[in-house]
Amino acid sequence: MARGFSTMLARKIRISTVPGEWREVLECEHCDAQGECEVEIAVPDYIRGGDLTTGYGQCPVCEGRGYVELPEDEDDDQG
């Protein structure tokens, strides 16, 4: 196992985006449910073509929400 990676499965959490409606989602493993993580940032350079660097920004997996939707086959709400 690579250093820094967890063997834990994604945790299911319940959120409410509309008052009175609860739904189960998975915590984002990429950003540890924080919504921000280290991402690649393009730095333009018109002479040499540019460069890629890293910085802290919005998580590309969960789009900054901190959670991802359950796959269709795991969704127990439709029954």
C-alpha cells in the first residue's frame, strides 16, 4: 500500500439540501470531505509555452461540495 493512502471505505453520510428531505451520499475521498485539495494550476508563459504547478483549490472530484452522489445500484431510497 502506498504511503498516505487509506484502506478505509468511503463513509456514507446523510445531508439535507432541502428542509425536511434527507439523502445519503458518500464523503469525498479525494479531499477528505473538505471540498479543497491540492490541484494542478496552469501558469501561462507566452515565450516557453507555460508550466504546470500545484496549489490549493476546489476539489475536481466533488466540485467543492465535500461529498459525491451514491451510485445508482447502491441507492436504497428507491424501493
